[in-house]
Amino acid sequence: MEDIKLILDMVEEGMGRSIEHFRNALVKIRAGKANASMVDGVSVDYYGSMTPLNQVANVSVSDARTLAITPWEKHMIPIIEKAIRDANLGFNPQSDGEMVRIPIPMLTEERRKDLVKQAKTEAENARISLRKARQDANSDLKALLKDGVSEDAVKDGEKKVQDITDSFNNKVEAIMKEKESQIMTV
């Protein structure tokens, strides 16, 4: 029974990582409001090495439609502007010599629908990951039959794995609904 508990703990941990990855992927899909994490994937050339933007500047939200990026070194302003443009995020950064401001444009209905599709793709990727974790756990449980574990114990384990999978699928669905409503809210 300890082997079954170990497998159940491992599947739950793996599915938890899948949910966390899904949440991180959704953060990158903008919902029309300024969010400092919108530029998390941007790297700048800092003295010859590519460095994440948040390690060379302070990224903050100045209002609902504007990101403010204040570099720690003023000479980084043009480099930051170029990095943001090159990242193909759809932003047009503007600087005033002190900081870089990024106005967040209003989303069109068509763009909102595209973002929902993108979010649904991420949700499906999360579900695939959950199914893979379930499949691996069930294979590990079946392997226990050869080690002398009773068939009833393995069946109970498989049922628990399915219950865990259903629980995590419901989490994916809830997160997706929340993100969709954020995106579609004007």
C-alpha cells in the first residue's frame, strides 16, 4: 500500500506542476489591462549578455493602460525600447529620457477572440499533461501487480488516480473560464 500512496503523491505533484505551468502560460496572454508580467519574457542586451528586463529596470503599472519601466542606468533606455519592439508583443514603447512608458492599446473584438483561442490551446495542453500523468501513474500501478500487490488494491489506486485527474481537470476548467471572462470584458 505504501507503493500505491507514493504513486498517488507523485501524480498529484506532477499534476500540480501542470496547473502551475498553465497559470504561468495564461499570465502571458494579456487581458487588456496593464500588468507588469506582460514583459516578463523580454530580455535586454546588458553589457554583452542577455538579461531579463526586470533585472535591469523596475517594471510597474502606472495606470490601468500604461506600464512604466524605469531603468537603473539611463543609457539602457534605447536598448530597452528596442528589446520590447523586438519581442513582438504588439507594444509601442515611448521614452521621455527618464523612463520607458508602454501604452496598452484597447483590444478589438477580433483580437479578444484570438486571445481566447490561445488560452484554450494552453488549457488543452494542460489537459494533455494531466492525461499523461494519469497514464504514467496507471502504468506504475499495473507494474505493482507483478510485485505481488493485490488486484483490488491496484484497482482502488486507479480509481484514486482518476479522482485526482478529475479534480485537476476541474481546476483547469475554472481557471480557463476566469481567464476567458477577463479577456472578453471590455
